[in-house]
Amino acid sequence: VVLLPFLLLQFYFPFALPEASIGFASQLRSEDCQDFAAPMSYTSRVVTRVFKPKPARQWGGFIRVIDPAHDKFDPFIFLVHHQHSFAPGEITGFPPHPHRGFETVTYCIEGGFDHADSRGNWGRYENGDVQWMTAGKGVLHSEMFVVKKTKPATFNGFQLWLNLPKRLKMSEPGYQMLWDKDIPVTTVTPADPETASSNSWAENANVKVKIIAGRVNDVKASVEKSTPLSFLHVKMDPDARWKYAVPSDHHCLVYVMSGSGEFGPSTEATRAEQHDYFFLTQGDLVQVLNDGAGQLEFLLLEGKPFEEPVAQQGPWVMNERHELAQAARDFQMGQFGALDKEYVGPLTDEPDHLPTL
């Protein structure tokens, strides 16, 4: 199935660049950002069913959309895995479009986006960078893939849609730019000492974790969140067993990027492989074993649900259907602003980071 960009814009859009929003941060409550204290004893989460998203051909590669029933994924809306190849000089991506009522988290593993928005920001993020956008009451932005003038280019990355609670849906828009060099990465080893803050343990071999949001032992991400959650990129060496403590009332999803392994306690383990995803039942401990010959790599998302009504259509995520209609009217009336700058295509074969205004 070939998805046209126009059709994609009916359900999915990437997001935008710099400065964290002071207005949004000032509305966060202390309980929204509290760390999870690991319990003294644990109940392991288990996998009930493994799913594989159907790949859709797009831009010389594939899009895989994880769009589960919301009551299982709350506070998240959906997750998209992009893997694309671009011809020299091919200009493509997501032209100007609006958002309201949620956050987007765009993680560029390889390749990137050129960004412009109605708040005067423009620039480039790529190769390990993460952009965390709070759409709040509304923003207009453009995200175009980074391509080369005379050379082919590739993109591999994710976008996560994260819901906002009702009290923050009409907050001021804002951006938190997480450059790759500033995102904490920690290696959990079998020799790590047990401390009062321990929430992650490794056996037999090492486990490397990039912490986009959340905490792994004494290492914590700096991003400001609307609800307690973790967004982890995990790489496990062969024979490694990893345990990670999470609150029992949080929803938890794993998406396998490469390799295969056993998920859950050894007595109830379930095998999953590349491009599989699954939810873990209630409990306060995630267990993973890499019993393969190569590295096991996956994303782990877990968060505290809002347990609020969800109404979603196109670029709007609100609580009630009438709020979707109001968002569309506000956009048509020009309340989301306009772009000062638009993407004009690749300028060189090896472009530097574009400036931001």
C-alpha cells in the first residue's frame, strides 16, 4: 500500500524546534514530575500477546504505525517508526500543518528534519537528537526530511504522540530541544552496587540505555513532562538479563528494533523479534533476556495514564468531540499563526546545523 503524504497528514504529523516553554513548565505540578521509588519486593510484568505492525511503503522505505486501543496505551496516543531512503535532491516530508492538545516526541536515530514553525523557530535536528514539542492550544509547523543535493540520504527514527491532561490542553505551545550530546546514556553492568535509588539491574552482560525521559538508577533525563513516564532506548549485549522497576499502575509498551529475546520472568517468558510490539501486564518489574547471538535493541515506553476521555481527529487530540470542531474553526480563522520561513531544499551535500532564530 502506498500512502500519499496528503493521506498521512490525516492522522500523523512530526513536530518542531528550540526553547522550552516557560509557560508550560510553570503549569506542571510537582506530582507530574516525581521519580518512582522502587519497591522492596516485585511482581513481574508478563506479555499477553505480541503484535507486528503492518509496514506501509513510503519514501523508498516503510512506515510502521503502532496505534493500539487507547485504554491500554494511555497516556500515549500512538508511535510511528520511520525507515526511508531518499534520492539525491528529493524534497519531501510534512509541509505546514497544525496541532492542538498533545505533545510530539520525535527521535532521529539516523538522518533528521528541517523545521520551521509559527512561533519564529527554524532549524535542523538529526542523528540522535530529540525534539519534544508541546502543541498546547495550537501551533503551525513544517517538518521536511534532511536530504542531500547530489547524494542519496536515509532516515531512521520515531515519532511518539503523547497526550496532555485536560488542564494543559490549552497551555502555551513550547519546545524542548534534546541534542544527542546532552541526552544521558548509562551502561548497567552486573558489577553495579545496589543503592537506595537502584531501579535497574543487569546480569551476565552489560545493558546500555539512552534515557530520553525517565530515570535509570542515578542517571536522569532533564526533560519536563506532563505526567511521570519513561522513554528508553535499550541495547542489550548477548546473554544479558535486564530488570527495570516501573510503577504498577503505569501502562508499559515495548517495540523491538532489532534482534530477538525473551520478555517477562523466566517461568512466563514470551519471545519477540524485530518490529514486534507488545504491552506488559500490571506489575512493577520488567524482565528481558537476550538469549541470541547478537545485540537486542528496543524502545521501552511506560507512563501514568490520565484516565480522561479522548477525542482525536487528524491533528487534534482533545477530550470532547465539540473541542475538535472548535480547533478546526480556530485554525481556519488564522489563530495558529503563519510560518515566517519555509524549507527551500538542500543547499549542500554536507549541510551543517541550520541556525535557529
